[in-house]
Amino acid sequence: MTQPVLEAHGLVKTFGHVVGLAGVDLTLNAGEVLAIIGDNGAGKSTLIKCLSGAMIPDAGELLLEGTPVSFASTQDARAAGIETVYQTLAVAPALDIASNLFLAREQRRAGILGSVFRMLDSGGMRKQAKQHIDDLGISTLQNINQAVETLSGGQRQAVAVARAAAFGGKVVILDEPTAALGVRETGQVLGLVRDLRERGLGVILISHNMPNVFEVADRIQIQRLGRSAGVITPTSHTPAEAVAIMTGATTLDQTRGAHERTAASH
């Protein structure tokens, strides 16, 4: 059995009397897409923030490749190999694609020009950015010098995902990556998710879109009222059953029983 790339055990996070997470476990393997679904208030955002260093859990443990870790900031998580693409994207619209890929990771020129005059290696960053885009097979981003503000929503999402893929050595977390996209652009982003998986990264996908989730996820963790209501797969359950568990209309055990009865009758 291979070591999971990321594990959470018993994560707890409270905000006064409001319980964000009530002892949540999570397991993510390398080369796997784990979707996290749940209604508003289910704890999805809080869980992601605890995994990405944006929040510090009150209790519980995080393991990265079997080693206990604690992140005091998102920079700590990024340094450990966990990249997060938030719904807000955090791209700089006025800057070009290459500059956005290296945002907060700018590379200086070699020798005295970089060390003393602090000159950036713009040419080198452009070349590497082009390589990252090509490696991911993003055909919609042809001009690396194009300002991000001139890009469509799907192209901007592709830039953010490419940045995460370039620097996320182990885990990429995607928060509602297709929320504001049309059908064609959604398809392109889901293609990028598959590419990340094929490159051996562990991918966490937060989404309200059940067809998207069932199309790309290997496993689906259902959050409900700050707890994990269970982990299913696209082959073990239907989207309707996933929603029923998510809303509390049924439980994982009840749907499992229904599946077993169905299997027995065939």
C-alpha cells in the first residue's frame, strides 16, 4: 500500500460557538482526484483553508507523505508543495501571463545584475512559462506576453491552474474552478485536472457541479454540517445519491444497503 500524499486526522476548527470542522479526516493519494462536495456551511472552505495554511486548525493532525506538518501560513504550505487555486483566482490582471505564473516567485538575473541591481530574468521566466503552458497542453494561451485582463474566464483559470501545476510539487487544491465558465471552457479546465492527475499530483477538487465531479473524480468526500458524511466513488453511487447524502435525506449506510439489494437482485 503506497503512502498517501496528504492526510488529515480529526481536524477541528471553531469560530466562537460556530463549528466549522468537527473532527474531519481526509486521505489523498498521489495521482488521484479527490472531490469534496457539500452544501453551504458544510465545512468545505474551512477544510481547504486548514489544508492550505490559510487557517490553523484548533485540533487534529496533518501528514504530508506520512510526515506530520503544521502550516502557519499559505507560504508554508506552498513551500511544502501544496498549491491552492481559489475561486477568486488571485491573478494580476494588468500583468502578462508569464509574470502571473511567477508572481511572488520572480527570478533574478545571474551574477551582479541580479544580486546587486536586482534585475529580473524576464526572458528566462517567459521561456519557462511557455514551457509550463506547453507541458500542460493549454492551446488557448498562445502569447505568453498577453495581459491577463484581455483573457477569457477559462483562460484566466488556465493561467492559475498552470501556476499551481508549475510549483505544486505534491498537491493542487482547486476551489470551484469551473463556477463561472461556459461549457467549452469547463471542458478545458476538466482536461487540465486530468493532466495534473496524470503527472502524479494529488488533486483536491471542490465543486457544486455534480456532472463535473462525477466526470473527473476518483473518489468523492461528502461534507455535511462540519463533518465527513462519507466517501463514495462515481461507480458506487449516483449523483442523486450523493446529493441525498449531502443534504441529509439519506446516509451512506442506507445507500450502501440499497446498492447491495440491487446487486443481489441481479
